[in-house]
Amino acid sequence: MVRTVSIGEQTFSTRGAAEEFLKSILYRYEIGDLVDEKDSSVLSELLHRHPEASQKIGPGIESFHVRKADFGTRCFYVTRVDGTEEKFSARSCL
């Protein structure tokens, strides 16, 4: 049975399709770039699905960035309204 995945108003036919969409956002930006408003809206919806969402979000979301991660990869970082930052895995949110 194929299960659809919804992130905000967007629905994907498979988890793999959702992962590809998120990967396209991740690689749209250079390391250190601030994610634009449209993509930030998607990432905010995504982050609320994370198993540790309340810890990742903390006092609130200010912005998102793309940064270096382990082993030369890249990942999303959330900057909170208090200035602290936290990385998160898009896959964990799915």
C-alpha cells in the first residue's frame, strides 16, 4: 500500500517523492545561505513533524539556513528567535 506524505499544503505520492523535493530545496542554496521565505514555509511545516519538534523549535523559529553537516554533507539549520541554532534532518521529519 502506497502512503501519501503531506507537508503543509503539499502532498506527495510517496515518501521518496517528498525526500526528492526536500533534497532539491537543500541543494538550491550554497552552504551558509539563508533559505528564502517560500522554502522556509515548507521547512517550518516539516520541522513541526520532527519527533523532537518542541526541542528543535524551542522558543520559536526565526529563519532557516543550509550548513555543512557530518562527513561533508549538508543539512538544514533552524535559527530560533533567541539566536540559538539547531540542525535537523529532513528524513527524521518524514
